[in-house]
Amino acid sequence: MKPTISHLELSLAEACAAITERIVPLEQECIPLTEALARVCAASTFADRPSPSCDQSARDGFALALQPLCADQAFAAFQVSGEIAAGCTTQKSLAPGQAFRIMTGAAVPTSTARVVPFEVCQEKDGKVLVPLAELARKQRHIRRQGCEVQTGQLLAAARTRLLPDHLLLLAENGCQALAVQRRPRVAVVCTGTELAQTGEPLLPGRKVSGNGTLLAALLETQHCTCVCCLTVEDNAERITALIEQIIERDQPDLLISTGGMGPGKFDLTEQVFARLGGVSVYNRLRVRPGRSTLFGLLDKVPFFGLPGPPPAVRLLFHELVAPAIVRLHGEEYSGGMLKKALLDDPAPLSQVDCTVLKGAVARVDEEGRLRVRLADRLEPINAIVHLNGEEGEVVSVRLIGPLA
Amino acid sequence: MKPTISHLELSLAEACAAITERIVPLEQECIPLTEALARVCAASTFADRPSPSCDQSARDGFALALQPLCADQAFAAFQVSGEIAAGCTTQKSLAPGQAFRIMTGAAVPTSTARVVPFEVCQEKDGKVLVPLAELARKQRHIRRQGCEVQTGQLLAAARTRLLPDHLLLLAENGCQALAVQRRPRVAVVCTGTELAQTGEPLLPGRKVSGNGTLLAALLETQHCTCVCCLTVEDNAERITALIEQIIERDQPDLLISTGGMGPGKFDLTEQVFARLGGVSVYNRLRVRPGRSTLFGLLDKVPFFGLPGPPPAVRLLFHELVAPAIVRLHGEEYSGGMLKKALLDDPAPLSQVDCTVLKGAVARVDEEGRLRVRLADRLEPINAIVHLNGEEGEVVSVRLIGPLA
């Protein structure tokens, strides 16, 4: 006899809020900068030095002091006193009447008034002739110390996912290691007596489970470590034992099961969850697919009971599991970020008592408008359309991949 | 004396076409399906079996033959002859008057006319009473063999980057390994006497090179293996020797250098490239930044000479290097895919003799329109605006990351 389980029914938005509220960000760890791409920055990092570190030449040319050696009506003459290449580590100094040949990026000598590009100067007999017009120009061809980054400026904010652009700033500031949030460890259990193990000969009535492969790949896109991905038959004792073993051995930060979520006598996930002492946050959603789906805590481990059909797993992963992962990563959860898009072929909806999720392909059209069409069955999707029975041509979509 | 090098000047579009034309896709390799996420499929893969593999029940209920045992005006009665769970590997058969209890996903017995859900039936004394109205319904609750995937159907096309959705289909079709294009091996050489090695104490006039970190991260986002990332001073002999050593030791499929691309006497990249026997495709672009930039072949290895400033490296990577990588991966290069977007604060342009590239932040606004604003100096970008001096509010943009 199946135990009676009471229903905790939520809308999709309520479910998202309930999930993210219960999830505690993971601890930090320190890693080399070279491994930090796509990790979440644990603490705001500020520049501890200016960039450039000193006043630099912005051109290959002559660095000049204010006073020339002599001048006529067209030119001022300076004594060429040496050359400064980029990377020269000796700080030079200019006396009145002096000039240094200088390369782009090199530290200008103290007392430099401006740099005049080679191409407008004439060099002869150890002197350089500079047109007076050049000396009158506003553009001095000097990049001031700190003009790009000032000491104390924010380089990467806490709870930000690190992009190549952040790593550039951190590297230039001399950062070689930094604190990031630990990657979530996620365990996947696919339930169903009909599921063949990978590589097993396929008997009639059996199928290869695609959910494990699908979820492992989706978890990879979300920067998680999939610590195990196992298949188990519809047997409450075996499922219970397997989950206990996984929690003990793999110490997951999140558990996902697929299948076993219907009302049938072989739908055992809720029963197993209750037997393991799980505390449900919801076990019903006003969402299709996903009406029968579970979220709760197994001791402190968040647990998602997803349905069996892979198209539903895919949609619910993006809608419910991804926000949980965002929180585990310590990122700010922005609450959904649905966009408005034009639907190519608006379809009338009969169901209006719940949110209907549809896999879709989004693109930007020639007028710069976001457009979306419902995907064919086998087509990869980059968006999920949310239908509530009230929409016309404009629908709400969640973008889950690059635009077509 | 710097050798004279003739100018091969191209527009950005011409440069892209010239690059992608010269790049040959890498060879294939066979890898496990579990490692295939984001790899490029080498050959089109078709289903070798239908899915579902047999006619299945779509509900928990009774599978019935056409003829009942007996019937009155409201109900037809059937003999309950057993139970079929999902995963049962024995093909059952129904005689007239028989019914089987059957679970969702289980193979229906031969001669099954329909499945009637448990909740509308009454079971009593080994018989099940089914309302006649149910037997008249169009919905038979049977998922036909092949209704999701038919034998011969395309699962993943050659030259496609494999997404979780592809891996799902391939896994369900029993695929455990597949042919993908080899990952490009890319070497990075940052030139500049002003560049400090990582960890070296920073002397005045020196800077930490961010380009190596930036390019390694960008290459990771483009699914390349960065085989080395080295810094070298502005010395033609040393740069030449280093590149020869890298080609010999690391066998890169692509080489990228930064710095040394100006007209100055310490700008040595072109000279080194010529000395190594490189054949230029272009060494001038009508693009800012990037006017002095180089692409050519070093024997058969494609070589990019990028400028030194990291903001220019970032933009030119996305505009010129990424298309080359797409081709190395064997993906179809679609020719650019610029989108139209509304620019928040249209800025007048003085330069109109070339394409001006600007880092930008793109978003979809509340009306579903693509909008873009020019980025602040330290801000990570997700788009590149292409300005040609003729635009008003609408500009061309390349999207390079998820929308804000």
C-alpha cells in the first residue's frame, strides 16, 4: 500500500522562490587565476595598483621638456639625449632643451611636457626639429598613470561569474590566485525498471536511459561536477539504499532523480523521499510538464524529483534546477529574467489553469526584434516559452542558449 | 634597418573571408559520448532504431483486446489476466475478452486495442468493468513504436556543435562513442620587453601581461586547447627562435602573437614572420582597432599577429580569430551573423574610412527589442558594435555572450 502523501502545490514562480530561499551557497576555495574562467568570484577584488603604473608614451616619438634649445618661426630644436624603449626600468629625467627618443608604452622621463611622434619631426646632427604647431596641440601623447585603472577600483565583484574580461583585469593587477565558490557536486539517479544500463544488450520492453546523459551534460553547462549518474529499477528498497549510499560516499550538494513521480504503484520517488526523512517543499506544480514533481531537503541536501520523460526533464532543469545551482554557486539569483518575444505561429491554448512550458528556438530578426518559434520534437532548443493561456503574439521566454 | 614590407590592406569582411578560405578543418577522432558535450560532430548520425522501440502504454491502466467478455448498456467486462510493469521483457498477448493491468511505458500486449486508465475502471472478482464511453473515445493511450524517432532519422548533423539535446538523442539510440573533430591546439606568444613574467617582481616601467591570460580564457570559451602561452622581449632573434621551438615542440594548429605590430623599430612581428618564411594574407586592415594586424601562414600553420593593447586583442579575437577557430573545428562558418540593434546613445563618428569596433553590452528590452550600449572601460562585454560612420540609432552588432 502506498502511503498517503499530502499535496503542497505551488506555481512556477512560487516554486523558484521556495527553492532559492532554501539553498545555502557553498564554501569558498582558493584557485590559480589560470583556472578561474567561469568560476564565481567569492569576494570583491579591487586594484592594488594603478594601470598604467606610470606616465607612458602613447606613441613612438620624442619626449620633450618645456624649453627648447632654440627656436625659429617654424621649428623648435631639442638636443637628443638618448632612447627609451618600452620595458626600460631606469626612470630618466629631462633637462630643459633635451629630448629622448621614446617608444610606445615606455615610461616618460620626469619633466616630460609632451611626446611628439617621429613622423612629424626632423632629426639631424644630434638634434630634433619639432614644428611649433605640434607644440601647440592639445594632444600630448602621454597616457597618465592610472588612466585605465586607479588603485581601489573594482576589478571583479563578489558573486560574479568570471569572464575572460575579468581575468584580464585581475592578471594585469598581478593577481595569481583568488577565492572562488566551490563547484557544486551533483548526483543523478534515474529510476525505472524499463531502463537498460549503458552497454547492456537491449531487450524488448527496455530502453536506454537518455536522462543520465542529458543531465550530466546540462550540469556541465552549469559548471557543476556530476559526481555520479546511476540507473536503478523501480524498487523502493533499492532506490532508498542507493540514495543513502550516494549521500554517504559522494557527498553531493544536490541530488536529482528522474522518473517515479506519477500516481502509479511503481511511482516510488515520493515514498522513498519520505522514508529517507525528506522534508517536502512542494510535490505538485501548476506547470506542464511537471505537475508531479518534487523538491525538498534530505537532511541538508536539496533534492529534485523530476519526471521520467526527457523533454520534461530538460524544461524543468532550466526552470527549477538551474536557479538552485545558481544559488549553490553563490551567484545572485535575479528571479527569472523572462524576456518578451514575438511568437511566429501563435497557437491557441486550451489549458489555462497552469503555466505551459514549450521548448523553442529564439532568434533576433532583421529589425532587431526577439522572435521565437516552438521547436520540433528532435530540435535542440535555446529558449523556453511560458504560456499562460492569455497571450497573443507576444510571449514570455527564458533564453537558455545563444540566439540562432 | 627594418626590411620593407609591402601592404596588403583588406576590409574586415574581406579579411574574414580570406582567413576562413585558407583554413583546413582538423582531422576526426573517436571519443566516448560522455565526453562529447560542445565537441563538433564529424559525421551525420542517424537513428538505427525507432523510439519508442515498441508500442507502449501511455498511462497506468488496463490494456484491452477488442472484444469484451460481456457488456451491458453502461459497461464492458474483461478478464484480468495479469500485470505488465514497465521494463517487463516478455511480450504478452491478449485473447478476446482479456485485459492486462499495465504501467506507463510498458510494451502493450499484441492485439491491444487501447489502454483505459485505472481511474475510470472498476476492478472486481478478477474482472474489470470499463465504461462504454471510454471504449468509444478517440484517445487510445498507446504510444506507437517510432512516434518520437523513426529509424533513419537525423540525430546530429555533421559540423554541428553537440548540445545536451543532441547527446540525449544519441544516448537513447544506444550511441556510446562517436567521431568528432579534434580540438584545435593553439599557441600564444606575447611580445614586449615591457612585459613582466608572471610572479616576477614588477620593476618600474614594466607591466604584467594580461594578454596571455585573456587569450587563454578566450581560447577556452572557443573549445581550444591552449598548448602554450609565453612572453618574450622585443628581440627578433629570440622571437624567431621561440616560434620555431613552439612549432617543433607543441605542434600548434594556430599561432597567435600580441604586440610588435606598429611602425616602430621595436615592432618586430612582421619581420620575424617574414624571416620564418611566412606568407602574408593581409598586414593592414580598414578596421579600428586593428589597422596594423597580420594574418598569414607559417608553412601550414595559420598565424595571427594581433596588436598589443588588450582591448584591441579582445575585439580582434572575436572578429578574426574566432572565425578561424570555427573553421579549424570543422564547423560551417556562417559569414558573420551581425544583428541589428538600437544604440542607447548614438555617438557621432569622425572616422568614416574604416570600420570602428566598440565593446558593448547588449540586452533585450521590455518590448523584446535588441538594445546595445557602449561599454565602460572595465566592463565585461557581450557584444561588439560595428560603426561605419553612416549609422543613426540602428547599428550592427556581433553577439559574443549571453544577453544581459
